[in-house]
Amino acid sequence: MSSEQESSPKPEKRGLFSRWRRKNKAVEPEKSEAAESQNAQVVTPLEQQPGLPSESLKNPELVEPLVSAEVETTAPETQPAELEPAVEAPAAEPVPVETPVQNPSVALVQPVSPVELPVPEKAEVEYRDVVSDEPQAKSEDSKAEKKKRPNRFSRALSRTSAGLGAFFLGRKEISDELLEELETLLLMADVGVDVTTEIIDQLTARVKRGELNDSDTLKAELHRVLFDIISPCEQALDVSGKQPFVLLVVGVNGVGKTTTIGKLAQRFQREGRSVMLAAGDTFRAAAVEQLQVWGERNEVAVVAQHTGADSASVIYDAVESARAKNIDVLIADTAGRLHTKSNLMEELEKIKRVMAKLDEAAPHEVLLVLDAGTGQNALNQMHEFNQTVGITGLALTKLDGTAKGGVAFALSRRFSVPLRYVGLGEGVDDLQVFRAEDYVKAVLSEVD
């Protein structure tokens, strides 16, 4: 009885507490199913679960395999699928790395473009000019000098050419009156009576033969005649071959001997020669100091003694010193003296004898300095000095301050002594080597 009672089902209690328990038991599976459905909805797309909530409530057994399958499979697969693009993204980073390579290339080209190539080219050209050989530099200097020379001669001889240069302006026909007027102008320029007569005779003869028809042909013929007269005097001084080359400078008072010596010293230095000066003018006050100033200016040694010392002794000491120091050129100054004073002229003979004791050929050049302003008196000076010491060269100074530049033609025709230098001004560069063509052009140049 007891076993039957145990096996028989117990009657269901219908109390309030039992109904509450049954109600809770029914709610618990619903909550679990709802939770599982929510987890499945997070992973699974919404398009695949349109009726999932209602079915899961009716059939809770069907939800478990779906949730377990999708949670186990999709959860690990979706995460790597979403992470793979993030891992591949760094692989695409080399593309922007190439752009910096292009920027440096552009940056390298940009600094080159602003650098102008002509700038280094000009620097190289200037460097080559400085380092160029001395003969080339001297040739360029000579070309520049050739361009400047005619202008210098024309400016210096402007007073001499004031009459002759303007004479042919506006003239057409040649007449006897025209030739007489030309003769007067030549005499006023201190060409000299003898030389003027010679020139006019040649022009008149050609006019009579009909070879000269107008003023232009007459001027051209006058240019030719003057050039033929003075061109033999164009002989430059050559100081090479002797060491030292002794240059003795003589002349009367006030012709510019000391100034000419200073300019000659600088000229020889420019030629690359060593120079020494001898203050042989011991008579004139401050003559020694004046020559020493030129020596300091040109950085040239000056051999000197006190005022009143023997001029021959000073020059003798200078020759000895120049030989001992291997000097290229020795320029000896002498006291100015009138060509009419025989005792002073004899002193020059003594100087030559003393020089010959050291060098039989000394002096190698006796340069007579003449003031162009003295006119025909220069012929007398040349005559006296030539007889005493034997003049071998002339320097005609102060041409810029006189209208008597024609005296050079008279000196050339009478003595045929080389005209070495002409003084065209007070500047150091105004002592120029004589050029016959430039001189004649300047004498006949038209005044501006």
C-alpha cells in the first residue's frame, strides 16, 4: 500500500505559492532564450533574423544550436576579417615614401638654377688676365698707349696747331696769297727760316705742275714733307746691353732736367729695370733735396753729397755703387749752366773723363734737355753742348705751354740727333717717347 502510494503521482497543489513557483519556472527559460537571441543578433545580420524573437519563444530548442554555431564560428571569423585590412594598411605606406624622393630631387635642381653660370665664367676670365704672361700684358698696355698718344700730342701741341690746323678750314683754291700765308704760319711756329723756305719751295713746285689742286691735297702734301723732315729723329733709347747703363743729363738752367730725370726713373722701373740716381748738381741750392724727393717717390737709391761738393766725384761714386749692386740704369744729374760759360762747359768734360776710368764707354747716353719755349735759341744750345760733350739724344720739354713746337723740325733738319722724349705736360706719364707721325698730326690738327 505504501509502494503504490509512492509510485502514484502526487496531486498538483493549487495554492498561491505553488502558482508563483510555476510562473517563475516559465519565466526563466524565456529569459535565457531572450539573452541567447540578443547575442545572436549582435553577430548575425538582421536580414537573416526577421522572425527570430517569436520563434525562439515558441521553440527554445531550435535557438540553442543556432546560437552556439554562430557564436562559435562567426565570432572568431569576423574579428580577423575586420583586422586584416588594418594589418594590410601599413603595407601601402611605401607609396607616400616615394614622394620625399622626388622633393629632394627638385630641391637639388632649384639651387642650381639660381646660380648663374656667367658669374664663375667672368671670374675665370679675370683670373686669366691677372695670371697672363707679362708680354701679353705689355702688348695690351701698348695698345692702350697707342690710342691715348695722339690725343696727348694734340692737346700738348694745341697752341702750335692753332694757326696751322685752322688754316685749311674753308679753303678751296690754292693761290700765291695762300702759300704766303702758310709760310708766315710756319715761321710763327718756329719751324725756322731755312726749313720753312724748303717746305714752301716744294709745295710751290707741285702746285705749278698741277699736282695740287685744292686745300685738301695741299694739306696732305704738307703732312708728307714735315714727316720726311722729322722722321729720321724717331729713334727710341735702348738701355739694354750695358750694366749699368749710364745716362748723363745736361742742359741749361730751368729747362726741367731734374723733373725729367724723375720721370725717366719711373719709366725704366715700369719696364722692370733697377734704377739709381746720382745728384751731380751740387751747385744749385736744394737741387740735391729735389732729386732725393724723386728717389723716395720712386723708391730709388740716390747717391749724393753736400752742396758745393765736386760733381765729378759724386758721379764717380755713383758709378762704383751701381756696378757693385748690379743696377740696370744709372741716371746722373748735372748743374744747369749757360752754353756761353766756357768754364762750366769744361766741367762736363771732366765728368766724362772720370766716368771713363771705370767704364771706357760711359756715359752711354748724353741727353740734352731743351725747353721748346726757347724757340730758335735751342739750336744754339744744341750746338754748344754738342761740341763739348757730344749729344746723343734730345728731350724736348714744355711743349704744352708754347706755340713754338715747330722747333723740332729745325733741330731735326740741322743736327739729325735722335729726339728721344717729348714733355707733353706736368704729369709723370706726360713724358712720352717721340713718335714722328703723332707729332706731325698734332701740329696740323684742327683745333676744336
